[in-house]
Amino acid sequence: MKMKKRVGIIGYGMVASSNHKKSYARAKDAEVVAVCDVNKKALERAKNDFGLPDEALFDDYKKLIDSGICEMVDICTPNCYHCEQAKYALNAGLPVSIEKPVGMNSQEVEEVRKLAEEKGLPVFICFTWRHMPTTRYLKDVIDSGVVGKVYHCYIKCIKESGLWEGRRLEWRFDKELCGTGVLCDLGSHMIDFLNWMNEDIVGLSANLGIFIKERQKLDSDEWAPVTTDDYANVLADLKSGATANIELSRCAKTESQLVEFIVYGEKGYIRYCNYVGEGLEICYGSKEEIKKGKQRVATPEKYGKHGAIYQSQSFLDYANGKSDSFTSTIDDGLRAQMIIDAVVRSNEEKRYVKIEEIEKELK
Ligand SMILES: NC(=O)c1ccc[n+]([C@@H]2O[C@H](COP(=O)([O-])OP(=O)(O)OC[C@H]3O[C@@H](n4cnc5c(N)ncnc54)[C@H](O)[C@@H]3O)[C@@H](O)[C@H]2O)c1
């Protein structure tokens, strides 16, 4: 019988105990054998979820890695810890999966990339939107060329989560722990989405800002400043000559989470909107077909039924030397990070920023 790969998770909070737990449960050849978290309650949850013995629970990621229990590591901590933890795992010879965004800035991500290259080890990035049935379908439709040359991509990811009453100053609202706000949180997925569609961003103008300027701290009722953006708007030029508008917000009252991708090409139109459910709205083809107007098409069964549950299998496959068009690597993570840095610079300096400018500064 084939041995299952032994995975250690670092950071067992929201995303690890929901998406990652479900995704490993579906993955054919992996089992979660150890978990590290600095929070005791999170470790208790992990113990129950995976039936782990106390020796497999750690409050320090170095101890988990040094224990030798795991063959690969899955990093799901707040953003500021990703790169340091990834480098420690790579130095111990372990393949790594890192939640998005890879790091706080492109320089630290470049260090992870270089180390992975030097060690010859795979680093997988959790760009979850690559693992949704309908986005995979959307990619295939665009790649098939039915809309012809792409002119415009309109991407929206907006929600009201920044307006939830009483929401405290979690790590997401603190620049020292998160880097940027909605830009790296929701935006990194949307930026990667364009990259994955081969519509890489080459230059941009952006603005971002903070509407909710103060929140109460987590451990006291004291109010403190929010230091990460809760909205961002990006106007980008793409490698193909097309343009992209990306709108991000967590201050969009009444939206639980609206995600929309619209592509207009020389021969037609495609739209995905999560509110409408799985499937696409399309209008392309012959004159007769265009005359029929916008039609809804269901996502074919071959794309599967569930979303992010394919992500962990994709990590395992990559660690086993197998990649496909869904695999997101440290190069993809670095590309997204450079674009995030360019957005921040464009907003600060109020000018158009080329991505090559950020790339040239990497050491
Ligand atoms: N791919 C996606 O769709 C997606 C969705 C949500 C979050 N994320 C990413 O996942 C990461 C975690 O987000 P979350 O929402 O689960 O946050 P969270 O706050 O719910 O969980 C983070 C966990 O890490 C633990 N932790 C903090 N510092 C640690 C350390 N030094 N060592 C070990 N554990 C530590 C915390 O106690 C907590 O349990 C972030 O990078 C976030 O951007 C990705």
C-alpha cells in the first residue's frame, strides 16, 4: 500500500481549520500528522479534528519542523510569519505550502524563492481561486480563444466584512502583521487570477485607503488606529495589451462577498459572478449567436463540484514532482507580491508604476 505523505500545519486558525482540513480529507495520499499554533484553543481543535496525540501538537513551529514527524509543511499563519517559517522548513529540507499573500513585500518573497531554488525544493502558494470549478472553466473558455483578443477584464471582489459591528483590531488591520489590507487579502487572489489567465499585469495606477480608521484592540477596550487599507482600486495594463480594472473593498455595505470577473474580447463576452452560482454568462460566436444575447451555461461536470478542496491535492502533486495548469508556485507568489508592492507605491507616489521597476530592485 502507498504510504501517505505526512503533513504538518503551522497556524490552525480560520483557513486551516476550514478549507485546508476539508481539502486534506479529500486528498488521496496525505495525512495531517502534526499541528503548531501559539493558541491553546486552536491546538485543542486540531487534536480533535485529526485525532492527534499530544506529542504531535506544538506551540513553536521550529519544534514541529525539528521533530522530524512531517515530510511537508503547510503554513497558515498571519502574513508576517510566512517567509521566516518557510525558510526554516526549506532549510530542513521540507517542501512547503504557503497561504497567500506569500509575504509582506517582494524582497522577502524573493529570498524564499532563491532558497527554494538553491535547495531544489517545491514551494506551493494557496491561490485558492485556481481551484474553483467555474474559474477553471472560465480559464479554459478564454484559452480556447472564443472571445478572441481580450480587450478588458473587469474584476470585483467586495464585501462588507470591514463594517461588521464590533469587529476588533485583528492582525488583518495591523500593517506590521499583515503588510497591506484588502489589497493583499482579497486582491492577491484577483491579481493571481489575471496572471493565471496569462494576462499578467505590467504596469498600473492605483489608489487605496482606510474608511474605518480605528478599532478596539483584541485584548482591551482601548481604541487604536487601523493601519491597513479597506479599499483599493487598480487600473492596470496587461502584457497582452488588454486593460484590467480591479475593485476591492471590505466596506461595501450589504455585500456578503461579491466576486465578479468580466472579460470582453474582440469576439464576445464572458462573465462569472458568484452571486449567480456556478456557471458562466456568455455571449460570443457567430452573428446569429451574438444576436441571441447573453446566455447562461452550466459548468461542465468534469470541473468537479467543490471549490477549494482540490488545493491540497495540487500541493501534494507538486511536492511529488507533478504540476499542471492549476499549480501556483513561488514564482506566481512573487509576481503577485511585486504587483501588490507596485499598487502601494502608485498610491503613495500618485503615479503610474511599471512592475519591472519593482523587479529590478530585487536583490
Ligand atoms: N486562500 C484563501 O482563500 C485564504 C482565506 C483566508 C485566509 N487566508 C490566509 O491564511 C492565513 C491565515 O488566515 P486566517 O484567516 O486563518 O487567520 P486566523 O487568525 O484565523 O488564523 C491564524 C492562526 O495562526 C496562529 N498563529 C499566529 N502566530 C503564529 C505563530 N507565530 N506560529 C504558529 N501559529 C501562529 C493563530 O493563533 C491562529 O490560530 C493568512 O495568510 C491569510 O491571508 C487565505
